[in-house]
Amino acid sequence: MSTGPTTPGTPNPPSTPAPAIPGYSSSGLQKTLERHPRALGGDPVRNVGAPVLSLSDRVINNQSSGPHYAAAKRKPSWLRAKVPGGPEYLKLKNIIDTHRLHTVCEEASCPNLGECWARGVATIMILGDTCTRSCGFCNVKTGKPPVLDLDEPRRVADSLRLMWEGARLKHIVITSVNRDELDDGGAALWAETIVRSRELCPGMSIEVLIPDFLGDWNALQKVIDARPDILNHNLETVRRMYPVVRPQAKFDRSVELLKRCKDQGLVTKTGIMVGIGERDDEVLALMDDVQQRAGIEILTIGQYLQPTPNHLPIDRWVTPEQFTMFHEEGIKRGFKVVESGALVRSSYHADHQADSLTDILKRR
């Protein structure tokens, strides 16, 4: 499978000039190659056998008849994000920079950064800014992470206290990169961050967006025991697309994680992207599957946006009417909250979602 200008698993030498790609500056592309030295999407030929999806010439070989070409597409009129700015945005940015914190808002190039930061809402990313996995859609840099920062839980809790006191923040989302090289995947540091944050911000609800810990259920238990108010683990895409979209993850392992959290009384949440090669019927089948097996309360569905030319191509633009259909079908299937729209991301309107589930959170 061809995902970029380098051979899978081979670092791109810093001195190698970036190839010319129409619509992208050479300096910007060079920065991308340095940020993602490994071919994104991993090496499914080696890891999981013959791939079901090929990026050679942007052909997606996953249709029932004939090849499906994923040509470059111009953004439709309904995709418009707010430009960052304003006093609240600057106040939050100052707190994040002062405490040397990472946010998934910045690392993943979220289109809603301007809107959310202006409301005083950000998604803090712990365990560093370098992920051990190489998902084909994600703009977080991949590689060998630095030494684990054991002081990070304290700094995160202190910064959240400033947000809580200064901006009357009621809800916070904390996420992390994957740290598969650690014995527990960083679960102990996850638990400490949750506990410290609750101690300093007793009136704030805490939502966590966690990795799968490679299916280490003892590690997961450390996070469950810290009792976050909402536990999110994103499926990201439908089962069929996993070999290319999430080559180091497993669909059933992620559903099992969500089930274990729900069984122990946590409010659970998951999210997916659309427009990356799935079909509408597969999205509905995913809803049925996770609702029947894991009883999830919150579901988010948003349009996949290709961060750089080195990432998976956009297969289609999902229309506002289709997003409305997904919302209606999700509610019919038993989800209590469904956020479905082109610019919806996992943490988008997370504070409003928590407000809508106040009674459930109080009972737990």
C-alpha cells in the first residue's frame, strides 16, 4: 500500500526535498514529512494480511463492483470553521502555554479550535505529544515518545483549577496519545490526573477520551477506579475500514472496552468519522452493534478532513441531510445524545452533552 513518498517503516531523511504536489507548498509538505517520518496507516500488508483498501493512485478497492476512485475534492459550502481569536481564546491559550500543556485541539488540527477556545473549553492531551501508533487519519505526530513526564498530572490539575476558577469551567475533556511502549499504556498516570483534577476542581465534571491500552483490562481498571464522569473511547470508523484507518487497533477490542466501562457504571461515549470510505449502511450497522453490545449513551459523528497530503484521502463529502439522518437513526436506536454534523469532533459541545445528562451523572 502506498501512503506517501517514503517506504513504509522507513524514516524520511531531513535532507530529502519534499516532492511537488499541486495545491501544497514545498515548505509545508516538508514540515509534514518531518512530523510524520513513518508512512501513516502502518504497514497492513505485514500486519494483517492483504489490505482491503489501497491508496495507490487514490483507488479504494472496497466496492462491491469495480474500483472506487477517491480523487481530491473541493470543500463544500457548509464546511466553515470559526477563525481563532478574542479575549477568552487568548486567556485559555496563555494558561495552556504557561503550563506547557498539550491539547488535541492543536495537535490534531481541529476545525473547531476557535469556537471552543472562545467558550473557554479545550481538550487537554496528556502523556506527551508523540503517539506510538500511525493511524492514517490522525495529525498527531507519531514516533518514539520522550521519557514519561511524572509531573504532568500536577500541572494539568493546576491549569484546570485556573480554568475552573477564572472561567467558571464546568466540564473538561482529557485525552492522550497511545503509549504502547509503557507496561500499562500510561493508565496509572491517567488515574492520577483524574484524581488530582477532581481534588482541585470539585465542581467540574471530567470526561476522558482514552486509548485501548492494547486490551490490558487491568490497566483499564485503573482508569475506571478513578471514576471519570464520562468515559469516551472512539471507534473512529466501521469494522471493515480498520486495517487501513486503524491498523494497530481492533474493532471488537474497542467495543469490549466500552462494555466493561458501562458495566461498571460509567457514562460511555464513542465517535466515528464519515467520508473516509464507509457506506451509510455500515454506519447504521455500527450503531446497532455498539448499542446492543455496549449500551453507549453518547455518539458523535463528523466529516473526515484530510489533514495533509500524507494522510488518507477523503472519499466523499457527507451532506447535512445525511448527518440529520444519522442523528435521527441514532436516537431511534437508543443513544441518549447524538452529535452529528460536518464539523462535529469527539469533544465538540462536550460541555453541553454533560449538561443534558446531568440526572444520569448524579445517579452515578
